[in-house]
Amino acid sequence: MAGALQLPVVDLSSPDRFSTANAIRQACIEHGFFYLVNHGVDEELVKKVFEQSRNFFSLPVEDKMKLVQRNHRGYARLYTIKLDPNPSTKGDTREAFYMGPLADGHNQWPSEEDLPSWRSTVETYYQKVASVGTKLLSLIALSLNLDEDLFEKLGALNDPLAMMGLLHYPGDHLDSSNEEIYGASAHSDFGMITLLATDGVPGLQICREKSEQPQVWEDVPSLSGAFIVNIGDMMERWTNYQYCIECCHRNKNATPWRSSRTRARTASLNVWKPVAVNLVRQGID
Ligand SMILES: O=C(O)CCC(=O)C(=O)O
Ligand SMILES: [Fe+2]
């Protein structure tokens, strides 16, 4: 049975960087997760992204399939993602649209006629969230008692492979008695950090000790205006497992398809080029 969890709240606008860094340290050791408030991404822009996300996912599947994933960019239809490699779990009940660095030519976009202003809205949001990610990383360096500009100095922020996904959970499996079907099955994220914006519909759960049996899953409620931030595998390794060890998460999902509260989420996964892994690891023990 899952209980609700109250995650620590980190304020990105606080002038006291050392106490913010301390709060991050504690959150990353204890939970691997925290809420990020006053992050500077305009609420109106976030609303527009959710609106555009709903516009895209409401298109007929044939139209969405014209943008099917190539080079990990574009549309992933229902059940094609399976975050938990366990063979007993079915594909995840979600569809997604992924994009990455804006200048590398790999992104795919719906046409301006089909979805006016879609690309510009989503690109603006991508850039804003990427700059939040960069600010947060300097605080994470500080939280490890390292120089704030460590990641920058080591070149880890050069051409970052920052990925962003628009996620849609239709809730198709909710009538099923199969408990093992999830919107997003149990996993950890592969990058440095993930920032997740939600439309307030619950579903995210975390397990702080994945090797413990039975596993204890706790609900993570949304906090209005906040990103839910979590540490990914790469950062876990770079900190020599000081942060987020044994933690994993999933999405139980809550909303039936075509109900008035369609579930739509955006997540931005910031992943840095593998070449930076060695460089950064040297600085952290
Ligand atoms: O949407 C959620 O609640 C979680 C999504 C997630 O964990 C992921 O895409 O990595
Ligand atoms: Fe995740």
C-alpha cells in the first residue's frame, strides 16, 4: 500500500545559496526527489505547453504516426515504451513525444497548419527549462562541497544532450484487474537530473529502497507551480552513490481517457554527453 510523501521544497530564487545547496543535499540523500519552486518558468508558458500537448495527443493516431520516433525524437505510441525491463510487465500505458537539442536537426515537428504555434511554444519552453537545469546543476555542485561552476569548467555543459518529453497517460488500463500495468513502470532515469511538470493529476510514486521486499511505494502529490526534480543514474554514479542510491519510481496513472481531466505531463530529462562522465567523476569522491 502506498502512503503520501511530503518531499522537501527547494527555492531556486533564494539568495542564500549555501542553505539551498544544503537542502538539496539532504533531499538527494534521503529521497533522490524534491520540489523546485520559484524556478522562473512562467506559469502561463507552462499552461500553453500543456494545452499544446493535449492538442497533439488529441490528433488521430495516423497523424501522430507520421512523426513516429526516429533518432529517439518524435512520437512514441501507446505501449511502445516499457521502462521496467522485467518481462512480466506489459508495455507502459502512455504515449509520448520526445525532442532534444534544438540545433542538431534531429527533432521532428507537427506542421504549423495542423498545430499553429506548437513548435515555437515548445521550443521556448525547452530553452527555459534547460536554463533552470543549468542553474540547478551549479547548486548541486555546491551541495557536494564542490565549486559552483564545476560542471561548466569540466565541459559537462557543452552541447548538453538535454531531452524533453511530452507525456500523455490515457488511463486505458484502469478497468483492468491486472495490477502490473502502469502508466510508467518502475525505473530510474538515465541522466543527471529530471524536471517534471504535471497537470496536477496524481500518479507518480517513488520507492526509496528498491531491493527491500515487499517494496514500499509512496505517492508524490503535485505541488502547484513546482517542478518535481529527481536525480538520475548518471548523477548517482558521478556522486559515487551518495545521492539517490536504491531509489526508483513509477507512474500508477489515474485518469480515464476522454474524461474531462485528460492526463498530460511534460518532463525534461537533462542528459550530458558520455565524454563528460570521466571528467566529472574525477572531481567528486
Ligand atoms: O509522469 C510521471 O509521473 C513520471 C514520468 C517518468 O518517470 C519518466 O518519464 O521518466
Ligand atoms: Fe522517470
